[in-house]
Amino acid sequence: MTQNPSAPALPLPTAAPEQVGLCPERTRRLMDVLRDEHARGRLPGAVAVLGRRGQLGLLQSLGLRDPAAGDAMATDAIFRIYSMTKPIVSVAVMMQVEQGRALLTDPVARHLPEFANQQVAVERNGEVVLQPVANPATVQDLLRHTAGLTYEFLGTAPVQRLYAQAQIGSRERSNAEFSRTLAAMPLFLQPGTQWAYSRATDVLGRLLEVLSGQTLGEHLKQAIFDPLGMVDTGFSVPESQHHRLAQPYAHDPDGGIPLRVLDPREVPAMQSGGGGLMSTAADYARFLQFMLNQGELGGKRLLGPHTVAHMTADHLGAIPGDGMLLPPGHGFGLGFAVRTAAGVSALPGSVGTYHWGGIAGTTFFVDPAEDFFGILLAQAPNQRDHYRQLFRTLAYAALLR
């Protein structure tokens, strides 16, 4: 992990809610509702953040950091953020694009030769046949999840079963070994034909290693974490900081099944660009403020404003989604879901709002039109969809003109 135990956390400036256009009563209501969820035994604990106009109008914790030990949640707790890793890795890729080391139109195989001559698995009359790729996947396809890849836990199609049999998400193989193993398997879809959430950002993690000559963890530390002051973000948590780890309930409060999440105390061989980071509310708030600032924070510019605008625009157009993970009225940019319509979606938010979340219960949104962002960090895997919607609804209810 990038953490220096002697370095202080670097939260953004704080302000009273009313100073940044948030209703104090409604901000309190947001926290009261979440505390009630904890009191009912459905939410182990959480940290909630609302940022506006460069300041934090809300940074509060509730509930328990470790339900088994009975330890209270703190605002500096360290969470498994899983797929909230993807936007960070996507920014790192676009930094390489800005430096001329890659183009969005580059075929993936130009940088990762193992992806040359791929084939697509197609089911016909109960049999799987392989077809040649019509158009090779590009770097843009990886960033917008149209590269023809998939996730093993999203279904039981033949390619998804192959992923599962190969334990493609194993933390015990290196990023290079992961890339070679994945590339040897057939594609789930023809590249460029459909949005399908996938292991594409894990491939981007390996791409960054090839482009930078560093491990993914080393590169992210040098390129993003150190410049932005993200002192507690990394692929593992050092022993001196284990006491800050947020933990889920041992069993799902709704179903009673044991809950399994990755162990941040282990140093993984695979540094997953798609879901391997641990982070804190203060660190991720700095990352989102950097995005709201159009690529700059604290005088350090990592991306140009036009690149940030390009990343957070819809890159799907007429390309269909899979109907599962993209809300109605949304497209997908380069690392983020992007709102394309003022209505349609059940969630509030301006056109141009972008968001994503992590499978263990974390979520964020950024609304450039309102100069507004929110983060909810929790370790409640099976309740994540409910809390994403609840948090977003209450956050916008607190927003005043």
C-alpha cells in the first residue's frame, strides 16, 4: 500500500452544510436514515461524504467499523473499494494517452501481443463454435467495456464458465500471467458491438505496466496517489494500519449466508486494475475533487480539462447495453457511467453526472453541473444496490440552489 504511517490524512477543506448550499436539516436526515439502517442490523457501518464548491459539507461516520469486535466506525477507516478502482486506473491510462504513449484507437494487441488473432465464442444449436474477430478491440473498447470480454460472476455462458474454471480473478497470478491467461480464451462478444461489464480494466492494469515499465501499484502511486495526496490508497494494507480496516458482518443480514470479501492484509500477486484497491473517504474525495476541477488538485495538473470532459462523455452512442448494470438514461464514458437524460432514471442527478460503485457496498457520484459529489463507503455487499439508491436520493434532497 502507498501509506506512510507518519503522514497525516489530507481531507479537503470542510464547511457547514449551509455554506456550500446544502440544507442542514436534510443533511442530518441523511445521516439519521443511515443510522436507522445500522440500528436495524442491515448496515454494519459507513462513512458518508458530500462535497460542493471545493469543500466538504458532510464527512461523518456511523455504526461499526468491525462488527465482530464492536469497534466504532471512524472517518479514516480503510475500505475495499473494488470497482471504484476502475475510474482511477482509467485516469492513469488517459494520462498515458496524453503523453503520446498510446492512442484510444490502438488495437489492444499493439501493446499486449497476446490479444492478437482472438476469436469469439458463439452458441449454435447447443454447440459452441469460434468465429474470427471482425474488428479487434481497441484501448477505447477496454475503457468503455465494449472489448468483448465479460465477468465470470455475471452469468453461465460458455465463456463465463471458462473464466470461472480458470479462476481468472485469482490474486495469486501476476498481472502479466492474468493477461496471457485471459487472452488465450475466446471472447464473449464481438468487440465494439455491445456494452458488457467485464475484466477489461484488469487488462488496462497490465497495459499500464507495459507502457510505464512499472508494476501497476508503483505506477499508480507515482502518477496519481502521491500527486493527489491519496496517502491511504493501495492494493494492500500494512500491518500498522490493520486496526483501521472496515469489515462486513460475518453473515448477510438478509440471507444469513457467510460473506466473503478479499483480505487487504495479504499482498496480492495480481494488482487488479478492475477491483483491487483499498482506500478511504478522504482519499477518494480528493480524487473526485480532482475530477471536478477538470484534472487538477492543489496546483498539480494530471489531466487536461478537455481530456476529463472526453472521459466523462458518453462513448456508447447507439451501442446497446446489457440491460443489467447501466441504469436507464445512462451511457458509459471512459471509466464511468454517464447520465444522458434528465429523466428516465429513477435516481436524481443532472445530465452529465457520472458515477460508479464497488461490489462490497461502496458508491460515488459526481455532478459537474452542480459542482457536487457524494461518496458512501460501506462493506455491505448484498445490500449495495439499496444503499446506492438511498444515498443518492437523500444527497440530492439536501441540495439547495
